[in-house]
Amino acid sequence: MSVLKDTATVNEDDANLLVLIIDTNPLIWTRSAKSTGLSLKEALRHLLVFINAHLALKHDNEVAVIASHVDVSKFLFPIPTPPRLSEDTDQVVDSNLYQRFKVVNDQVIGNMKDLFEDITTLNSYPDKASSMIAGALSMALCYINRIMRADEIGHIKPRILIISISPDSPYQYISIMNCIFSAQKLGIPIDVCKVHGEDTVFLKQAAHITGGRYLKLQIPQGFLQFLMITFLPDRFTRNYQCLPGEEKVDFSASCFCHKKMIDIGYVCSVCLSIFCHPLEQCSTCRTNLILASVNECGLKLVNGIKKLDKAKGRESGGST
Amino acid sequence: MSKQHKQAEEYIDIDDEIQTTAQQTGYAWEEEYKRSWDVLQEDEDGSLKRTVENLQHRMKRKKLFRDTSTIRRGIIRHIFLIIDLSEAMMEKDLRPSRLELTLSYAEQFILEYFDQNPISQLGIIVTRGGIAEKLTDLTGNPMDNIRVLKNKKNTDTDGEPSLQNSLEMARSTLIHVPAHGSREILIIMGSLTTCDPGDIYDTIDSLVKENIRVSVVGLAAEVQICKHMCKKTKGIYGVVLNEVHFKDLLFEIIPPPPVSVAQSKAELVIMGFPSSVTDSMPSLCACHSKPTTNGYICARCNSKICDLPTDCPVCELTLVSSPHLARSYHHLFPIDNFVEVPWNSAFTTHCFSCQMPFPNATTSLLGTRVVTETSGRYKCNKCNQHFCIDCDVFVHEVIHNCPGCLATTLSIK
């Protein structure tokens, strides 16, 4: 654990571990291809160039690619037993291509193909609009943990980049938050590139809390350029970059009962569920809640308003 | 090494009990001599590597087992940290000295405490020269607490500590804490004696009555009164063996304690979720009266606050942001312990989450059957995925998510 903690300080000659999480929800990618012209195939070509660029920056840079599919999260690269490598690639050795690029590209493409060919489980998932981003993030963190553990001198600096297209899935809120907090604790920045659709609140929070970058892709044709400029710089270089003004992150809470956005809520002291109106029994943990305290709080409220009035009176008296 | 007997005549019955337990476990110096080298056995190559690996494995595993039942926990905590600043703290049996180590651990403790319990509060009381002194009141801000500990003037040592005075001081504040929050006191005690103005048993009784849980970390030897107090108030009492053990004991207090339904009332707490503002011109904040441009606006009274979570200084509304609440969720929904996979069902080749290759059953069956005791695979009972020991530890201690359950559809349904 102590090794992991000094990931916060970065040096110029540190190696970088990039864990790339690609959201591969086929339904949304099709939608994206129709509306903006950026299909998964096209995006993957951009991403492979980006990965190669990352590997080319430093000889000891490392990369891992995880697919966050509709029903499963899976490692695309590296995988412990690469079967495709021996079948396809060994015959064709391209002398014009750096071998490492070729290995990465072939494995990512090959495994991605496997993933899409296996559609047996596609129908079983209840929430098709989303992908298994929480699982992918957990795997990424475990993988980083393993690499950091092996690296005794703290030379490798990890970061995570999520290529996101699916909207947030409320099922995954707690698990995503858990991942975010562990990443924050370990000093791993989570970058997010939102390729299609509305902003995701969860991932925006992820980038904000962990000190990563959040980018909503405006021009899909320029995907590669955005990747290169925004997400390629390593953590050391980022200290010297000036980003455009930070966007507001929405930390407002919504109540569990109506999913309404609220400013003031009633929170169950046992399970921390948020409600927009006082209840007698918590709907999440089934504890009987004492309303007396709300009355007490209500008293406080009245007192607070009185105090406020006084303060305001003083303020207006003072300023005018 | 000896136990302290203060007011020995009152203690006879309790002392007897202690002695019986001591007879069962025996003192360390009375135990049979353990021949630790007998455990080590060379494998067929004459190497100890595998045995050492096994031992490491077991040690990691030992740390792991924890209670995973969903029990009610006091998430909203109020704790007073009482630090003994008597002359006994200048002893150098812990390095660099008891005091310096205590202060540096206290700082780590405070940071970790607020990290794990973001909507809780903590205050610091020090005791020296027979009196107690409150350094900080209950506050939700870790930096306030750390700042006072950094101040050298606050950490001078003098005379004897006063257990009763400091307990009374903490109690007088804690009784005003709302019923939904837990009330706790943590004492770091270096001295073996205490200088009390009255009968400390009355204080202990009143602590029990007010549901205040007292835990003590002793730096010297076991003290009867501390043990009695912790037992009565359902706290934890530990005496440190060495520096590392000190930290372990202290950090045991960090996860929120389980509470019985009778002990604390469940209440609806009003909380505000303030919006953040960035002004072009600085304005004064309500908490420190300093000009700032960034801040949060209280949802009820519109006063400006520098930092979350806090209580609004004007209308006393508890102000939090939604991630603060989310940070506590993992205490409420802990994940189950993984179970060890026996060799006969160890068919997986690599760890599900980190892709680490597993040891292979056939390679370890070389010649004279030197099989490692464990298969190195641990299984989540919900998703049936296999994980390596490092991921097992990491998942339970840091992430609090099972990657297998989240990455496969089976468990969602």
C-alpha cells in the first residue's frame, strides 16, 4: 500500500501505465454511427493509433485495454494466453511495423471480435442502455494494483482513461463511487472521454474527484486529435499544461423516492438514504424513524431563520 | 509488566476473573517454546521459497477475515480523542518517543477517520498536570484538528494525566450530541497512573448511562481501571506491543462500530446539499470571515461556506455533498469474504481481475508431491469467479466491490 501512495509525485522519466476502458455497447455505437458518423470500427482505428502513440512516447510505457460491454467486462489486452497471436500474426511479419504495436493492435482487434461474436448473453442483461463500467473500473484498479505491487521503486505511474458512450446506470452508482474513492485514495487519475450522448454525471464526478480530465467530444471526426491533445500527455506533462476553465460538476443529490433534485433533504441516519419529505419508515432499510427529531430540526429551522433574519437585519442596517 | 492495582480491595472479584483467563492462555513467558524453524521445510530443490510463500500467504489471509454480515452501524459518529501528555509519554520505548509516535499516528488516524467517516465529527482533548484541556471542539474538518496537534505549545508534557477530568470534559460535550449519532471516546494512554479528583467509578457509570463508548490504547502495560472502563462501555482495550501494533490498534477504531437497535435511535436528519459558487469578486465566508472567491452556498440561509462537509455556522444545518454520503455506503453493504478454492476444483488459469497467472497443479506435483497447501485461488460465492490473494485483499480493503459480480451478468438478476 505504501508503494501505491507515492504515485502522487511524478517525475519526468517515470513510465506510464495507461488503462484504457472502452465502452463497447453495440446498441449505442450503432446510434452514434447513425447520428454522428463515428462508428465503433472507426473509433477503434483512432484508439489504436492513440495507443501506439502512447507506447511510442517512452519505451517502458505500458498499456492495458478493457472492454466494458453490455453484459460483461473483459480484458482485451494483455491477456495471459493469447491464442490468436500464434494463429494469425506469426505468418505475416510486417517489417515496416514496430512489433509491439502489431501485437497490441492484433490482440485488441482479435479479442474485440471474439467479444462481439459471443452474443449469447446479450439478451439476459436487464439494463441494455448501459455497460458494465463499474466492473471494468474495478478490474482496472486490480490490474493497476498488481502492476504497482510488482514495481518496487514506484517508477510506474498509472492512469485510467474511459471512452464512454452509454448513459449512467443507476444500478451501478454505489459501485462506481467505491471505485472513484479507491482511485482517489491511490492517487490514480481517471480521465473520461464522452463520445456520444449526454454528459454522464457519475463519470464527470469521477474525473473531478480523482483529478482527471473530462472531455465531451464535440467533433466526432476529430476523435483522434482530441485524444492526442487532451489525454496523451502523461501526468508529469500535465503539471505544465493550462486547461480551459473548469466545468461545473454537479454534486447535487436526488431523493430516493422520486429522483427529484433537492437542496435540502431528509437523511435516514441508519442507511443514509435521502428523501424529499419526512417518512415514518425508511423505505430502504425498513427502520422506523422518529419524526420527533424532524420536529426538533424544524425547531432548529425556525431558530435558524430567526438568526438569519437578525443577521440580515444587521447586514442591511450596516450597509445602507 | 505488573498490573496496576488501584483501590485493590474493590477489585478482588474482577482480579480473580483475570487470573483465570490468564491461566487458560498463559503468560507469554510460560508458554511452551515454539520451534518456529520446524515449520520450514525444504522442497525437492532444497529451496525454501515455496514454504516462505506459503507463510506469507497465510499471513495475508489472516488479516482478511472480517465480519461481513449487514449489521447496523453508527455511521454518523462523534468521537473525542483524548491524548495523554503526562511525563510518561517522554519514554523512548517506542521510537522515536511515545509522544512523537502518538502525534504522528494521531494525525494519520484523523485523516483516515475522516476519509472513512466523512459526515462524522472529531474533537481533541489533552490531559497533563492533573487537568484536562480541550484543544478542539467536535468538528468535521480534519485540518482544524491536525493544525492544533502541529502546534508545539499544545503538546508539551507535564506531570500526571487525569483520566476522570478528561472523561468528564468529553462527556459534557458528547451528551449534547443528537441521539442518531454514536458517542465515542478514544484514549491514548502512556501513563500507568491517573490523578483524579473524585470517584472515577461514578464517571464510568455516567458514561455507560449516556451510551458513550470508551476505547483505550495503552502504551505501557495493562491498567485495570482502563480495562474495566472499556468492558463496561463496550469499547476496545489494547496495549501496544510495538510500533506497528500501535497503529493497528488505533486504526481498529476507524470502521464505524456496530450499534444495537436499542442503543441509538434512528432518526431523519435534515441535511443541506449546497451548490458551489465561483465569484469574480471575493466575498467573506461565514465560517472563517475570510475573503474567498470559491465556496458553497447554504441551501437554507444562503450564507457562504468554504468547505464541505460542515454545519452551517449561521443556521446549523448539516451541509454535505452527495459523494460524502456515498463514501459511507461501503460500510453498509460490505462484500462477502472470498473462500479458498481447493486444488481439485482449481481449473482456472489466471486471476479474473488482474490476469495474474495462477500456480498450476501439475507443476507443483513434481516428484515427491510437494504441493503448496493452497491453490492460490479464492472464489466469490456470488459470481464464482476466482481471484488471487492480492486481489482478494485489495478488493476487501480498498475497492469494496467484487469485480466478478460487477463484470458479469449472472449476479445482477
